[in-house]
Amino acid sequence: MARKSTHRPPDAGSADEHAGLDRRKSSILKAVVTEYVQTAQPVGSGHLSGTPGIEVSPATVRAEMASLEREGYLTQPHTSAGRVPTDRGYRFFVDHLAEPGRLAPAQRHKIRSFYSQVHGEVEELLERTSVLLAGLTEYAAVVVGPGRDTAPICGIQLVRLSERVVLVVAVLADGGVEKHVLDIDDDFGDDLLASASSHLLAHLRGKGAGQSREVPVPPTGDRRLDALCAQVVEVLSDAAGAAEAEHVFVEGSSRIALAFDAVDTVRSVLAILEQQLVVVELIEDVLDRGLSVAIGAEHGFEPLASCALVIAPVAVDGELAGTVGVVGPTRMDYPRAVATVEAVGEQLGRRLAHRLDPDGAAAKSAGVARGARHAGDAGDAGGGGDAG
């Protein structure tokens, strides 16, 4: 690929010299990978002889393919068949031979159009992104977003619903809104609630709700105000602790069934994709090792040894906010998969960044608070009874 660092740390020196492959062997390996990805049929020497970059006899090609097999880049599934790439062959192809993937204009337009029109909360955005990515690649798509416990707080409003009931509204950087009803021991006026909102936001802005207990909110000197702030911090922290660690969406798992002939392999892969925690741990492990393409046994997870994983981080203001990726057979169109995953990850990051706009968050917080305040006023006017 053009940007090798996005796939694995580049090797020192010439790729061919380091791997021990000369130009002819490299051309043959590239041709085998390309042909096998397109046809799913073992590639024979006669088919490659005379093609661009391989202007030699079938006997010479056959000898070079036998050498590539001994070196671990190709394998022969049957003695009478042609050869197919091994995981090592795919790895060399991805790192050194593949041309940079380019999306068709229609695909680029589809991605841009999707993110210019998509609306809703972050969960819906992530779920619909997984559907988009699965449709674009024809592989199973995985989208991991930040959990509510880690999403930074952008706005806090305390709204009086009744004499001793306050609504805590927290607007999060991922676009979500947390609302919690708080029973209090005193009747606080709107001025004190506004002061508490400002004081809390000044010290919790940019921190995850799960960190609220760890972040010191200094006392103001007003005993009632400090007690109220402590209650709010407690309810935010408790709610974050009960939330799921991450938003994980897997779409297109059924597409995996079409990629494998062995029923046991299909069952194994589908079973893993249903375990969200396992999927997240797998992605984190691949990222920790500096890879964005993990092929076969490289990811170290035996049930997915027949699969490849292509992932891209989703960044917001330089910070990791999630991951997008696809899972498919090792016989994957890697250039196209990498280009698609990177394009979707970039657009998702931009969309999330737009949602993080502080002015937008403040406006959203104020809007939710106004709605809650009006509801509370209506309840007071009606005597606080339930609608019959």
C-alpha cells in the first residue's frame, strides 16, 4: 500500500531484498493473489505465462511458483491444481505489492451523501455506519464507538421539576444526552440551580461521566450548593458505571457464510462475531500491535484463522473516538477494503467532530432543559397528578 505504516511497521531496506523475492517472483505472487481474489480458483502457471510483467514460458513460471511454495508464499491445495496464496503471501502483497486502493466515484459520493444526511443519536449513527460499510465492501462490518462512561461532558443543566425534584441533563461529546431525576432534601431556587450547573460544568467539561468522581469539584463555600453538586456527581458516576463499556455494532455477518465452503468454519466465525466483547478485544489487540490489516493467524485468534481483519481508527480532534473495520476471508480485496474502511472512518470522525461543537452542545443542553422546565411547570399547574 502507499501508506505502509497503516498496515504494519515497514521493514528496513528494500522490500524485495528483505523478503528475498526478486522482481519476477514478486510479479508472479502479485498476479496469483489478484487472480485468486477475483476467481476463488487456484491459479496455474499456464494462465500466468505471457501476462504483463511475466513474459516467460509456463515452465519457468511453474518453477518460480514451486520456489514460492517452498518459501511459504504459495500453497497447492491439490497435486493437480494450481496454487493459492498463504497468509504470508497475502502479507507480502499487502505490504509491498498492492497498488493504493481507490474508490469509484459512485462509492465516494455514497459515503459523503450518507454523512451529510444522517441524523439521530450516536447509537443510530454507529449502527447505520455498520450497514453502510457492510454494503460497500460485501464483508461483515464492525463499528466500535466510545462508551457513555468515557464520552466527554459538554454541557450540564439542572432543572427544577418540582419542589424537591431536579432533572440533571448532561450533554455528551458523542451527541448523547443523559437525563437523571434527582430527589433532593431542600427546595432550591432557579438561581442556585443555575450556579450549580455553571460550577459543575466548569470542572467536569471534557471529562467522561465515569471520571466525575475522580475529578475534584472544589467547594464553593455555600453548604447547600456544595451538597447539591456532590449529589449530581454521584448520580452521573453511578449511571456511567452501569452503562455498557462501548457501543459495538456488527452488520453483514451472513455475508461470511458465502465466503467459506466449510460449514464448521462458518459456524465458528459467526459465533465469534456475536460476542461483542471478544470482537472489541480483538480489534484493540490488533491496534496495539501497530496493524490495521491482520491476516489469518496474525491476529492470534484461532476461531478466525481463516479470516482477515481490516480496521481504521476514528479520530476526533486527534483523539481516538472509535474504530471501524471489516471481517472477511483472507481471500480479500485488500486495496479496496482498506480504502473503503479508511474513507468511512474519516467521514465518521468528521461527523462526530461536528456533533462535538461546544456551541452546539450548549444549545442542545439548553433546549433539553427548556423542554424539561416546561414539562415541570405544566405538572405543577396540573397539581402534579398523573394524566388519566
